[in-house]
Amino acid sequence: MRILIADTQPKVRFALRVLLERQPGLELVGDVVDAEALLARMETTCPDTVLLDWELPGMAMDALIPALRNIRSGLIIIALSGRWEACRTSMAAGVDAFVSKSSPPEQLLSAITECGAKVRIKS
């Protein structure tokens, strides 16, 4: 599974990179810090999954989510936020899963696995 990280915080991007690079079957294809860079990188890396900082600057989420899916149908979008109240709004906006940035790493890995399994079942 090819994964692209979109987060403004360098420490978060680093931690995610370290976590993902240690997982068999997961390939990190890059990381970006804003919506413009995310959309551009989507075109060149063709990820299966985006780990999306829910506070990512550059575009409103209700416009960014459909734009991402328009570039790559079947894209898995997992919203990340340090604010639990973002869970409801992100799920309503159409992401596939929400993981708090304060959750243990296993929760993110589980969300990636579960979302990937759902996509494979639909295919």
C-alpha cells in the first residue's frame, strides 16, 4: 500500500515516516505540508492512502476531499487531528477513518489495515 502524509507539523511527519517505514507492505511515497502540495504530489505519486492532517492549510476540507477523490478514485483518506471534535466533522466530510494524533501508533496501523481491507473487498 502506497501512503502519502499531509501534515503541517515536522515532528508528526517524522514520527509517521519512522512508523510506516518499519511496516511490511507499506510504502511511504512522500510527505507534504499544505493542500496545494498535496494535490500536486497526488498526481506524481499515485498513493493508495493519504494520512490527512485535518487542519491542513490551503483549502477547505469540504473542497479538498472531493478534489483528492477526483484525482484518484478509491483513495483511502484517514484524517488525523489532535482535536477529538474533528472526528465527527471529518467523517461527515467523507473520510474513511479518523485517528487522534494522541492515539497509540497501533490505532493508526489498524485503521490503515481495516480501510485497505474494505477497498480490496469492494474491488
